Amino acid sequence: MGDIVPRNQLVKQGFTGFAGVGGGVALLILQGIAHLGKAFSLPGLIVGGVISVIGAVVASSPEDRRAGMVTLGAGALTVVGSLPGIGGLARGLMVAGGVVLIGAGLWSLFKFWRNLRKRRG
């Protein structure tokens, strides 16, 4: 119960927490960009396309495949959210995904903080 958490696990928890919160906030911002136009959002298409390409490049690395796929998915949702018709469903998924990412990131940061206190004594 009072075991000291290894340093590499502590670093992973901290990085995961910050990345989760940052990714969730970014997804909520992207949702706003995708919603700029009433029927069609050119900025949303451009930003979503760029993020999709970045995600595909990151996913090509075996170590970062999961992060790349999440980034690719966020970019694809932004592109779809910028289109008329089905865009409303995609924007709703973006909001839900952003909230879940923020929650998971905050949980990971809480575990990081708790385990950091155990190391300090």
C-alpha cells in the first residue's frame, strides 16, 4: 500500500495526464473550429486535414501508434464535423471525446500526484 512507485511509471502517469487534458481541450477547440460555418466550414476542413496528416505520420512509429491513431481520429472528426448534414453528430462526438479525455487526464494527474507524494515521504 505504501510502496514507492518506480520513476518510469511516475513519468508515464504525468505525461499521460498532461496529454489527456491537453488533447481534450484541443478537441473542444477543434469542435469550435468545425462549427464556424453554419453549413460548411473551410477552416475546419483545413485544420482537420492537417491534424489527420500529423496523426498518420505519428502513427507510423510503433512506439507512438496509439497517440497517432487518436490524433488521426480527432482530425477526421474535425473534417466530418465541418461538413453539412452529418457534421452535427461528429461535433457531438468531439465534445463527448473531449470531455472524456479531460476526465481521463485529470485522473492520471491525480494518480501522478498521489504517487509523487509517496516518493517524497
